[in-house]
Amino acid sequence: MSLPYLLPATSEFIQRAPRMLIGGDWVEAADGQTMPLHNPATGEVLCVVPRATPDDVDRAVLAARQAFDDSAWSRTRPRERQNLLWKLADLMQRDAELLAQLECLNNGKSAAVAQVMDVQLAIDFLRYMAGWATKIEGASVEVSLPLMPNDQFHSFIRREAVGVVGAIVAWNFPLLLACWKLGPALATGCTVVLKPADETPLTALKLAELVLEAGYPEGVFNVVTGTGITAGSALTHNPLVDKLTFTGSTAVGKQIGKIAMDSMTRVTLELGGKSPTIVMADADLKSAATGAASAIFFNQGQVCCAGSRLYVQRKHFDNVVADISAIANAMKMGNGLDPSVEMGPLISARQQERVYNYIEMGRESGATIACGGEQFGPGFFVKPTVIVDVDQQHSLVQEEIFGPVLVAIPFDDEADALRMANDSPYGLGASIWSNDLAAVHRMIPRIKSGSVWVNCHSALDPALPFGGYKMSGVGREMGYAAIEHYTELKSVLIKL
């Protein structure tokens, strides 16, 4: 079928001169350098964006510092912060189709899915965070102070904005992850310098346009495009940044965490995952197979909490694997601008090669490819793949692949399932498929992960904190927990 045409606004946006937002101005990189962005569905160059220098990053941080310390933003009242977030969300709703098309072109995902999932979830999250702007509370405290028994005191605790936030986000959900950082930062009164992923800055740049249109003061939100090695490193090391928030790989997150500790910069890290999907014998097996397929193949498997490890009670193992393989084999692959496409390309040629190398590693070690296992182009496609006959300690089971590759292993009983589910350096998410509530409630507290879903997977809501145990990170996104991570507590004692 013919692909739908792009909105004129989408075409116009990607044809613009390369600019990024610093202190309310659209600017080139200081040295005029740019870098190309590729369309993952074709491999062709889509457009170019500025390749920010360390000086560009420092200017953006200084603009954010001045906006936090000296501008009207520092005196903005909660109701105003609430209303501005609502205005931003309304503008995103107006431009939802444009944002979805930009996400598709830049990331490869389905534009239709991006509009109802990525964009709408981002809008819903900003509206949720807008509500917290007027509900940030301190507390009054009755103190004892035994060494001053004859004096009277008034004591209270304030919750204050942490300051300048340096935000670095991954390429798998560029817009949604940016809003996960932006929402609580703006709700609490912080200012932000956002460094989108090298590969996917387009929706961040459009978001910056909407922030200005909504009426935020200059310098409150800044976007610097460029490489992680240069721009990301400069942002991480800048002493004027009060908080770093990062979503991405565990390896990079560990480096950022170490740098943050050197200066005691506040930090939250949402990192990798290798999430188990556990199918018990009493589960609705057809629903479990459908859910397990979605858990790994959604967004081409490029999801930090993807259900990439499948554990099925032994007597149903072959049937469940066969059902998931049938789903995988029937999935239509292609350009995400086609609304009938169910799986798009991976983000880059490098990621395509990485994922395919894992599949080849499985073949070489004697694993069985139940379905898929192939790559093709043009573009960066890998077919949805299911691998069986793999040892629990194999790299396919222990390492994050970040692609549409499911490793399936049978188990004998509940204890066996829990042992294998927890046998991982990661702990971001897990799902249990069962109708035995007693078994489910026994298992939930024993699974070492930040989220546990029952008879569903990767079901996220703005009110539920999201983050990981172990190597999956530090801190939480979403919920009131996010407000806590963007604020500091100050104790005040007044002798009367």
C-alpha cells in the first residue's frame, strides 16, 4: 500500500536550518559543526542538527542557572507552574500527529502507535505532574531540644526546588523520556538543560518550541544536541548543575553516577533491564502468549523493561513457545509511516549489528532458533526472534540485548521460577501470568524488581513510581517519588 503523506508541518520542520535552544535563542553550535540524523526505515540521511561543543553546553547551563536564580521563574507561584504545564500539554495535544511523525521518522517506530502511546502518555504525564505543582508540602514539627528547656521554638520543614537539572535521555522513547524529566522539574520550579540522545533529538527540539509558545521564561528549558561523548560529558561535569537525571544504558549510567558523587550532585538513573515473564501452569495460556509477545516485540524490543526472558512451567512450554512464534512470524514489518506495520526497524545499523550478533552467538552455542533470527534492509530490520535450548548463565539470558529477541526457558515449580527470575544483574520489571492469587502474592515480594505486573506487562501509569533494583538504576520516575527527587528538604528552627 502507498504510504500516507507527511504533514506539511513535519516536512517543514525537518528541512529547517539546524538550531538548538539556549536561553530562549535558537542557535547553531559555536563552531558551526553539525551531525546527520538517519531515517532507520531507509538508512538515508533525514536532516542535520547542531553538534554542540562544551562551550555551548556551558552557555545553556548558565542560562538555566540565571533563570533559576534571578528571573521571574524563581518567583513563580505553584498555580502558575500548574497552568503552564497544562498549557504545554494542550499544545502537545494540538500537535500530536506532528510529534508522532517526527518520532517515527527519527526513531523508526510506528507513527500510529507513537501517537496513541508515546505522545499521549507524555501528555497525560505532564497533566498529572501539573497537579503536583500546587500540592508540594512541608511540615511543622514540635521539637524537644532538652538542652534549652525554658525556650520556645517554631520549627518547620520546607521542600524546595533542587535547582538546575541536567537531563540526558535515551533514543527508544525520546519524547516520553524527555517529559518524564521535564514534568517534575517544571512542577517543582527547577530549570532544565536537556541533552537528547545523539540519534533522536527531533521531538526534543519540537518540545522546546512548544515550551516557548506556552510562555515559559527564557532559560527555563534549554536543549543542546550533539554527542554523548562531548555534549553529554560537558553537562555531566558542569559544576552549576544541581541534579543529573539519566535514562540509558547501565554502563553509561554507572559513569554518570560516579561523576555525580565526586561533586555530590543529586542523581537519578533509570538504566537497563532483562525483565522476566513468568507463565504459571494455571494461566490463561493464549492470553499469556499474546502478552509475552507484546512484552518483547513492542517498540522492536527496544524497551528497558521488555520481557526478554520467558519462563514457562514445563508442561506448557512447547505450546506457549509455538504460540509466540506464530505471532512473531505473522507480524508485518516495514516503514512506521504505514499504519498497518506492526514492527519497524531498529534505531541504527550499529544496533542492528549488535542484536544480530547475539542471535549468531546463540546459534554458535547450540541454541535453537524457534522463529526469526534474520536481518534485512534497506533500513535496520531484525525479524522478531524466539530462542530456546539456552542455559540460564548464557549471555543471551544474562545480558540486555535491546532488540526483538526472546529467550525462553522451562521451569518446574514456583521456587524454580523465582530462582531464575532473580538470577540477573538487573531488576527493572517482571510479570507473572497466573490466576492463582495466593501464588501471585507469595511471588510478588520475592521478585527483585521495581515493578511487578500480573497478567500484563510494561503497563505504566503516571501515578506509579518506575525504576529499578540492582543494576537497573537509582531513584524513581513518575508518581510523587519524582517530586521528591527534584526537591531538597530544608529544616528551619526559630527561637521565639
